[in-house]
Amino acid sequence: MIDWRSIQFAQSWPLWVAVVCAGALALLWFTRRHNSFPDLTLVDRTRRGRGLGDRAFVICAYTLLALLIIVMMEPSLTVSEKVQQRARDFVILVDTSRSMRHDTDANRHQHELHYPRRVGAFSEAVRDPNAIPQIARFELARESLFRFLTERRSGDRVALAYFNDDVHPVSALTSNLDFVIDQLGLMDDYVNWGTDIAAAMDSGMSLLDRYPGNNRRALILITDAETRYTQDLEDQFGRLANAGLSFYLLWITADADESATEDALNFTTLADSAGTVFAVKDPNPDNIQDALIDIGRLESYRYDEQRHRTVRLAEPLLKIARIAFLVWLLLGATIFHPSLSRRTFGTQAL
């Protein structure tokens, strides 16, 4: 779809030169018509019945000249087109506070894990992951994200950040999903300290601002925290709603029912007002994976993407002008030659 209202000209001086020259020639025409323009006088004296045809050669010359002036002005316009799209931008924020080291009921020997565990329940390093039979919360999140990332379609972009007291972006928004998958293996290095969800959300949305794009966007927050209500947290959820992003909270907890604390209920209510909450009770690989599968399903719908591109018209118009000029010369030497006019200064053509 062409938006003719968007037509622009990069140069204006050719138009002003043309106006000045046209004014000077018009003045010369009205003062010294017969002496300075014998060819035009010839055309002017042809029969009125054939006047338009006899004048066509001169009219074409003026049209060709106007076309060359437009080419020199370097015109351009905007073309809009609708494209069916499914590509998404995902910003994934993973809680790596100390509580994410807590073991779950999932047994290590009953599941296929893609990453070895390198930290214990506290700060000690783990040399033999098999010595810890239970899978930690952060391991479940990591394995589920591995499957989620491997199922992304071409065109999707993903950013990944870990957060505790601080936010640690490990991957900017990129379509190189293999790189993002590699960063999952570094999660052990960040599992420590407390939880600052407001700072994580601020960092995630700021990251999206730094990487603009046409894809639909979603923010995924994975945490086990019962964060306290703060004005800063509410401000971040308000910012999220105004940004028009899809928001998903994967809340890993054993208290997602009537026994949940007031802080937890306030947090989930606030999150639910901005998006979708998945309360993962009895954490295991299947539960978290099912939640991510649901997110993938919810974000898999097609949408029409409006794309705009600027088309520069100078080059195609110049090609047209070249062809028109050759045709004009050919006609001037044949059909429109003065000797073939029906009337040349009152003399019948031979």
C-alpha cells in the first residue's frame, strides 16, 4: 500500500532553477517570439484541427524536461505492507537467590539433566552432582528453560538475566539462541543472596527499550520469592502494563493455596493484574515445563505486522526518462519532423 501523502524530495534547488529559467524564457517568448523561437512559431501556425497532434512533440519535450527535474529532486515515498508474523521477543528473568538452592522432591536419577550441578545447598562447591540425589529449584528452572529455548521458532529473540540482590544480564536480546542456552550453564555462579524483583523488572524492560523491534514481546519472571509489596514494585507493574507487554509469572512455591501468606497473595494479585500467573506447587520438571509449554502456546498465535519501507524513486524515474528521451528523438526525426507537418508556414507537406 503506497502512502502518497508521505512523498518527499531530498533536493529543492532543481525546482527553483526550473522556475527561474521558465520565467526568463517566458519573458523572451513574449518579447522576441519570432526571432528567438522559429521552431515554436512553426508549430504555432499549424492548423487548429491538427493543433494538438502537431504540438505533441513540444508537449512531450516539456514533459520529459519536467521528469528530469523531478529526478534531480530525488523523490521518495513510504510503502506499507502487512506481513503475517509469529516471531516473538522474550525477556526471561530468573530468580537466583539463595532460596533457589533448596532441594525439591524430584530425584536426580529419575530425570535427564543437561547441566551438572556445581553448588550445594549453601556456598560450597559440588564436585559430584550425583552425591546430591534431589534436584534444586534453580536446576528445575534451568532444565525447563533449556527445553523452552530449543523449541523457539526462527525469528524469535531471547534475552536472559539472573537476579538476586543485583541484576546480572547474561544475554542481550538476540536470535542466537545457542548462545543463550550456553548461558544457562553459568546459572550456578549467581545463586546467592536475596531477591529484588522490582530491580529485575526494571532491568528487563529497560533492556527491551534498548533493543527495539517489530516482534511482539513477552516478559517471563521465574521466582520462588514471597516479595513484600513496595511502591517501587507497583510502579514497575504499572510500567509493564503501559508498555503493552505480555507478562508471565512462574511462581515456584508450596503455598499457592489458602495457606499462602499475605505478602504472597498481594504479590500474586499484583502480578495477575498485569498478566498471567502460573503457581508451580510441588516443583518438579514436569510442572515447570508444562507452564512454559502453556506460555509458548499462548504466544504462538499469528499476528499482522505492519512494515514500512522507504522507496527512492529517482533511479526508476531516470530509467523511464532515458527511454522516453530516445523515443522522443526517434519521433522528432520521423513522424514529427517539420517537413511532414500538414502545414509549414502555409505550405502543403510533400
